[in-house]
Amino acid sequence: MEFRCSLFGHDYADYDVERERADHGTEVVNTVRTTEACRRCGHARVLSENTEIAAAAVPESPDSPEDEASERSGASTSRANESGGVADSAARSSARPENAHRENGRTDRSAGERSPGSVSPTAATAESRSLEESVLWCPACEFAEPALGSALRAGDSCPACTRGYLRRRGG
């Protein structure tokens, strides 16, 4: 039968989707592979392969090293404030004149001003809320996945059927 396939080409049947999950320490690797097999000779070819690497969920311990480090740094700053060294230098840096010039000739902006192209904190918060509530879904096969924390984005090809494109729904 392989001779026939070499002359006329392979006769591929329907595709198969293989899902594989592997844990590597603190990471989880998910691989979705779509393959076709020839009806006559069994030759397989890979149509698509998507690999996603995500951090494994690690429960936080109550006594994490970050907490201990912040406690130590808090103690050292309180001692420095008692001696007056750090507090005096902070007061001197905040007593800068309002029209202080930078090296390139522009004036410094005060703490309350934002540049015209900057995003307000409320807009960033609204964006994160809309991602929490939205779902990516494929209209071809009805595949759905939460948008927050996903490697997939709207417009990506569907990992389940590879025929449709993902759309954002909700939020």
C-alpha cells in the first residue's frame, strides 16, 4: 500500500486531537497536537501543535521569605529615622523648586500631573475587571475558556477544532 501512496499521494482520514500534560517543577506544559493518518499506509502528519507553559498553582505559606524581608527592612528604616540621617535627605529632595529643569531642558511634572498619553488608574482597573468577567469562545465548536490568565487571545485560532477563531464574550 505504501507504493500506492508514493505514486498517488496519501489518502488522509479525519484528524485526531491529542492532549498532553507534563509537570516540570513549578511549571505545567500543556500540548495540543492535531494529526491526520493515511487510510492506506498509516503515515501520520501533524497539522498543528500548540504548546502552553503555565505556572503551577503553589499554595502560599504563612511565613513566606518576603514577609521576613519586609520586617527586617522596616526595622532598619526606623533606626535610621531615629538618627536623623535618612529623614533629612528625604526632606532635602522634596524641597526642590517647582520649575527645576532636567538635563534635556524639560521641566519636571508635579506628582499629581500625568502625561497626555498615560492611562488613568481607573481605566486600567476597568480593563482588568473586563478580563476577569470575559470568556474566549469559538463559534465553530463552542470551545470556551476564561480570558484572564489564558495564553489565548481574541482572534487566535481555536485550539480544539483549529477551524474557527476565538472571540471575546461577556464583560
